[in-house]
Amino acid sequence: MKQFTKLDEEFICEKCKQKIKKLNYTTRDHCNHCLYSKHVDINPGDRQNPCKGLLKPIGIEKFKNTYKIIYKCEKCKQTHKNIMATDDNMDLIIELSKNIEN
């Protein structure tokens, strides 16, 4: 099991430049406006990944009672998944659902 470091902090999205607020119930790991993330972690919250590329949302998959956003790093091409947040842009989530994996 991956180690999880709770690190819920505000940030400026490098893709859409919006100021992203803390999630306050778990760690915020992607922009709730454009859904982009940043390839910063090896284990959730550790900020130890040297890549630092932008993670582009490319699809979603069902996970328990919610969904995970599937990402592809624009720099190293690795895929990554993050659980969607309650305040994510639902129009973009619906758009990504065209690529859903069960």
C-alpha cells in the first residue's frame, strides 16, 4: 500500500492560472476548474517526484462510490490516477466519461 502524506494546500494551477483553494476533507491534488494536476509525488503528498510535468486529464474510471481521473504526464508520458473531488468541474468530468473504464 502506498504511503499517504496529507498535504492540503492552496496553489495556482499552472495550466489555467486559477487560484485553487484547500479541499478541507483530504489532500487537494488537482485543479477543480480544468482538472489538470502536476507530477510532483511518488507516494501521495510526498512531493518527491523530480518530473514536475503537467498531468493532462485523459479519462475517468469507476472507483468505489466515485471516480478516478486518469492522467498522462505531458513530460514523461507516465499515467497516473487521482480521485475526483466534490467540487470538480462536472462538465469536464462528463466530457472525460466518454473514455470511461469499468
